[in-house]
Amino acid sequence: MDEARRIFGDRDDLVLCDSAGDALQGADAMVTVTEWKQFRSPDFTRVKAALADGVAFDGRNVYEPADVEAAGLAEYGIGRGRSVRGRVGAESFL
């Protein structure tokens, strides 16, 4: 985090978090764009509880959609699509 602060400085439009879990608190969605090992197996129940709106965008298709949806999250695998349908207000996406 020190390196990020060195590069970006203190800014009102940038929030640095101590952990991935901290970054999820109150966020509208989880967006995964890496295949790094530490992000391959999140506890989707905890993810759902942390998010303001339960949406997960999987940019690397590393998650099994059924596992994500079982936790109550709408899952959208970039390039493969998925469960945006069926969510309240989702008709505006279709």
C-alpha cells in the first residue's frame, strides 16, 4: 500500500483498503479481473453480505456460476453472460 500511496498520493477520489474484504464493504459489485490465486476461492456468502448490491462480474471466468448464484449473487461472466436476468430491475439490461 505504501507504493500505491507513493505513486498516486493522497487523493479524495481514491480509497486504498487494507484487504480485498475491506474493499467490498458497501461496494455495488465485485469485479474480478485477475487470475491471482488469492482471488480464486472467495467466500461468496461473505461477499454477498459485504456488498450493497449482490452482483459479481467475473472478468476471467474463474468462478463456477452456480456457486456464485447459490450465495445469492447475480453472476455475470464476461464473455459468457449469466444471471443478470431474474434480478429486480434487470430488465433494463436486456
